[in-house]
Amino acid sequence: MRLAALRNHKARLMIDGQKRTFDLLRATLNPENKNIWIHASSLGEFEQGRPLIERIKSENPDAHIVLSFFSPSGYEVRKNYDKVDVVCYLPFDVPSEVRKFIDLVNPSMAIFVKYEFWGNYLSELKRRAIPTYIISSIFREGQIFFRPWGGMFRDMLRCFTRIYVQNEESRQLLKTINIDNVEVAGDTRFDRVADVRGAAKEFPVIESFVANSSFTLVMGSSWQPDEDIVMPYFNEHPNMKLIVAPHEFDAARLSAIVGKTRRKAGLYSATSAENAAELDCLVIDCFGILSSLYRYGQMAYIGGGFGAGIHNINEAAVYGIPVVFGPKFGKFAEAHDLIAFGGGHCINNAQEFADLMDKMLNNPAALENSGNIAGNYISTHIGATSRIYRELFPKRCQ
């Protein structure tokens, strides 16, 4: 990682951030206080853990919480998060660093989010008899835990006081390797998107943009392969408008997106409410508003499905609109479910996308039905945060 930091900006941020961790903890924390330590790998895991963090803080205003990240994409965005006492980088999983970190944090409990298995941290927490949990976890047959050579990783699972999994399939898989400290609690992401919907902001520029449109597609967290599929269809269909919120938006990416449109396009930051209605395509060039923008669409395209994997489809589905995405969705149970029920749609190429869009544009009943299915799916999966909180803080819930 230190070698990578010579050329890689994110690696350099991580190395520099870790160097500050111990001084930050010493300066911020009262050594006499017990703290709740919550760890998220990156921004996505933070959003998954956020409902529990905010529930803990709202029910226990005096609770001291330490939030750690491994990835710069989480820390750099949420380093000023005001619901915790301190936000820091997690030092590498080296025994001496682990002991120093746990000494300084002095946790009353440790909570990991989804996919975080650090052997030295877990064994040290167990050695000190500190209650340790993982929430919203999900397991699949191909993971190393279930391989003949995965003994070391199975031992990590035995360090957890309780493993809260998203579904029954995960519980049954863990049972095959004699891991029984498991409870099916669901996925806290459903609670998070419901919270976001309830607090969705209004955007005058977006409202003006969609005011005279009967059909707006919101393309969220898009990459170039996603845009290469969507843009040609958009260019040929003047009866639809398009909001594009790319996953990354440096100047070159923004220029490339605008260059692919043959219709009137503009950047969000350079558009006023007065002239937004004249545009056909609005490109979002800022962070933090995508989850509220889906409310302005009749359908959502979720990016990432032609790369490492799709981004958060629940953020869009919660508004009761159909979601469409590429084929890399295997790790996401909600994508499988939504496809099976009819609220989600996987496309493998531009022609399949065009066929789906033609169906939705020409059949309002099909569009509405698919959206209703998506919205109902989200609403029936809310509640994981409450189930986990009641178990972690039983005296507070009596």
C-alpha cells in the first residue's frame, strides 16, 4: 500500500490518514469513557450502518461512538459526520497496531458492517471479552468460509458474539460450518432508504427541469458502459428527459457525457431554475443529492452493472419506480428479488434496454405496475435496525 501511495491518490490518502489515527483518538477521546466502536469499510457500508448509528444516538444521547473506515471513499466523504464523537481511518490489521487502537478506543462493544473480517482485530476483541457483532451480513456458497482451506476465516466468524444476516439462506449456509451464533435480522439499507425518502429535499432546478416532461429517466451512479447504452436511446426519443448522475465526475467525464448527447444538455451547477425547463438532459456534477433525485423520475437506471457490480438500487425503488441495471448484480439479493417479482429489470445490451424502454414508454399500466412492485418490496423489508437495536440494547427497550 505504501508503494501504491507513490502514484495512487486514494492509497496516499489512506496511508496519510492512518498516520493521524492514534493522535486523533488521543486528542478526542476521554480515556475513562467506554465507547461504542462501529467500523465500515467504505461509504456504502456506512450508509448500511447509519440507521443503527443514528438510532443509538437518538435513544442514548450520551453514548460515545467511534466510527472507523478502511477506504478513503468512505472517510473523505463522512469525516465530519456529526452523530459520532470521532471519525478515523482503521489502522492495518497488524497485532501491535490492533492492540494500540483497541486500547485507545476502549470499546464497550464493536460493531462491523456487512463484509469486514480482520483476524487480528477480531481475535483481540474476543481475547478481551468485548462483545462483537456484524450486521447486515450476507453469505454465499462460493465464499472462502465454505471452502476446505477456509479454516482461518471460519475461526474469524467464531469471534463474533452475534452475526446478524440479511436472509435465511445465509443462516443455513453458516449452519453447515457449525456457526450458530446467527440471527436473520434483515438488511438495514431498507431502513436507510426509507429514512432518506422521508427527508427527501426539494430541488427547484430539478422540479423545473421535469415540469413539462411526462417521462424522465434518472440514471444514477453511471459509468461509461452504462452511458453508452442509455444515450443513443435518449437521443432518438424526444418524448423523454434524462437526469445523469455519474459515479465520478471530473471535467473529462462530464465533457464526455455532454458530448454524447445530441439534444440540449447542461450541468446542474450551471443551470438555474429559470432555464432548466429548456434542457433535455441534466448532468449532476455534485455529491450527496442522488438519493433524493430519484423521486423526480418515472424510472431509474442504476449504474455499475457492466463493471464491478451495480450500485444501490434500493435508493430508487423506495420511490415506487421500476429499476433497470446491467448483468453484474449477483451479490445483491434485492436485485434477484426485484427481477423475480417484476419491479427490477436486467439488461445485457443496448437492444434489450431499447426493448424495455419501448415497453415502458408505450404501456403506462406496465410502468405503474412495475413501480408499485418495487415500492412494495422496499416497504415490506423495513425493520432490521429495530430488531438489531433491541438485542444490542435490551434494557433501553424495556
